[in-house]
Amino acid sequence: MDPFKNDTGYSLSLDVRELKDRYEVRAYLPDAKAPDANVKLEGNRLQVEVTNRPAASQQSNNSMVQTEEWGHSTQVVELPGKLNGSQMKVEHKNHELLITIPKA
């Protein structure tokens, strides 16, 4: 069983790096775009939540079929030490988020 997959089969992966003055967290969003993600920091708990909303359509001579596949995933990481949450930055790049959280 993959701990990063929820019951919808959607997967969200996080990489966390601790640097001298900050944490950097990369969230990879394989089938979603960065604006579909929600990032929250409460104390030392960072939560990244994403909803995947791809749509597909097929058209034949007399009919059209449109389907939507929804996926949802949430990852929570507890970071050690004191953080300066008011200075947290979230950068969106295609299918990736870069979250920078300065240490206090």
C-alpha cells in the first residue's frame, strides 16, 4: 500500500529541505495545476491540499461524451522549531509548488 495515495488514487508528493534559515517544501502535483492547491500553516503543521479536476471529452458523429475525474489529496508535515509563518511564500510553477517558510 502506498502511503501517499488516498482512496481516490490521486497522489501528492512532498519534498522537505531544512536550510540554515528556512524550510523549503516542494509539492509535486502530477495531474493538477498549482492554483488548484491550498496551503495552510498552523503553528508548525504545514498542510498541502489539492483537488484534481481534469476533464475529457469525446465526440462521434451524433453524440458527445464528457467525463470528469476528480481526485483529492492532503499531506500534513510537522516541522521542528519555531517558524515565521507570516513570511511564508508560495510560488506556483506549472505542476509544482515551492513553499518557503523562514525560521523564527
